[in-house]
Amino acid sequence: MQDTLRITEVFYSLQGETRTAGLPTVFVRLTGCPLRCQYCDSAYAFSGGTQRTLDSLMEQVASYKPRYVCVTGGEPLAQPNAIPLMQRLCDAGYEVSVETSGALDISAVDTRVSRVLDLKTPGSLEVHRNRYENIELLTRNDQVKFVLCSREDYDWAVSKLIQYGLDQRAGEVLFSPSKDQLRATDLADWIVADNLPVRLQMQLHKLLWNDEPGR
């Protein structure tokens, strides 16, 4: 259908991750994802959802009077109409981010949008899906995220940080421990010991609400 998107949920809460963590944000969660990361915390968005027009989404977002809007999934870029939605959100004056797996081409995303590129580690079981061509497209408005499951994942992420000079390409490089798989204190100690130019990211929504959908 033209000018529609399949949507799992739209809700207003605090941003739990990225450089705007803690700020009130509207989340537009699109349905569907071609990846199956073993630690996924939004598998409920793999299927189902409701077909929504872009006009209806813009109207609902506006009803919250937000400053920040996050387009997420699932994998939002798997639906082509995510691109015009983000353009319209930017045109409306919102500060917009998109959370993408990094497996799909980000070149069509409006550069006003902060593209949060999640490079998949070996521990995710989807490392082979990384589209490294995306790295060349990054700007200082963008962010690169690594979800780490082990010391091996950490070492791999450090190698990519150095290989691609990620801290010079993106505005933020985020290292996040996978819940119940890697202790945050261990990750913090490694980052300090190696004096890395990265930010330790804790998922605020899990600390506050135990990651309940729609919060």
C-alpha cells in the first residue's frame, strides 16, 4: 500500500539509549526484521502490527508535543516508507533518530536524522549481516552502537573501532553490555583500562521498567 507503514506501537517515554538517553521521546516502532539476533529484546515486533498511513502517524506524534522522535523496530529500513516518514518528521521540526541494524543501506535516510548504526558482533550470531559500506556514509550526526556479549565481542568491537576510525566518523560510539550476558562493571573496567574514545551505554528503560513493551 502506498504511503503506509506496518506499525507495532507508538508511545511516549524516556529514551533509554544513545546520546539522548533520559530525554522524553516519542517512539515509532515499525513491524518486521530480517535479522534474528540471539539477544533481541523486541521480538514481539517481528510480525503482526497495524497498517498506518503517514498522515495518521504524524498526527499521533504531534499529539504528544515532543522534541525528540525515535524511529525503531524491528528493522525500520526494511519498510521503504520509513524514509518519507523520517523526512516529514524532520520537516515538522522534531529531532529525529533511527535505530537500524546496519544490515541495510542507510544512504537514503535524510542526513538531518541521527542514524544509530548497530554493528553486529560475533556474539549476536548475525555478524555476517553487517553492511560495512554504511560506515563510509556516517557523519558526526550519526552514532555507532555495539551490543557486547563477551570479552571476545569487546575485542572484536575494539578492532572495528580502530580499523574504521569510528570515533572520527560518528558523533558517538556506544558500547553496551548485553543484559545477563556481560557484566556492565566488567565492560566499564575494560573501557577505562584501554582508554577508549567510546561511551558506555546502559539501557535506562530496563533499569527503570524491566523493559516492558510500550514504556
